[in-house]
Amino acid sequence: MTGAGDSETRERARDRSEAYRGRRRYGRVLVSVEIESHQLAALERLALLDVGNRDKKAVAAAVQRFLEAAPHISAVGDALWPEAEKTG
């Protein structure tokens, strides 16, 4: 006879396995990130995080949105200062 605890344990294990397979399928990497107060303030100034919101899921979503924008922002720099125009 299985109890509710066994069922919950199996469900959590299944969720972890699915998340792992999803990360592998799409080339994602799971990392831990520490955010300091001045970085939280920067996310607020960029309107990626509501002022005063310190919920871990909200902070994680704000960091994810910031990182998703990073390649596009770096491309702006490439467009403004192409390699060919650099002086040595």
C-alpha cells in the first residue's frame, strides 16, 4: 500500500526528470545566481522588476528577461561601432 507521501515523491521525481530532459533538449543550463541589493535596484530601474518585490520567482523572471535582451543590446554596440571603423 502506497501512501500520499510516496505519490508526492514520485510526482516530484517525475517533474525533475521532465525539467532535466527539457533543459537538455533545448540546450539550457541550470545555474544558481546571487543578486545583491544594487543589482535588484538596477532591475527595478530597467522596469524588469516591480519596486520592492523580492519574491524569488519574480527576481528569477527579471534576470531571465535581462539575459534574453543581452544579445540584442550587444548587437546595438556592434552596429554603432563596427570593427572596420576601429582605429588602431
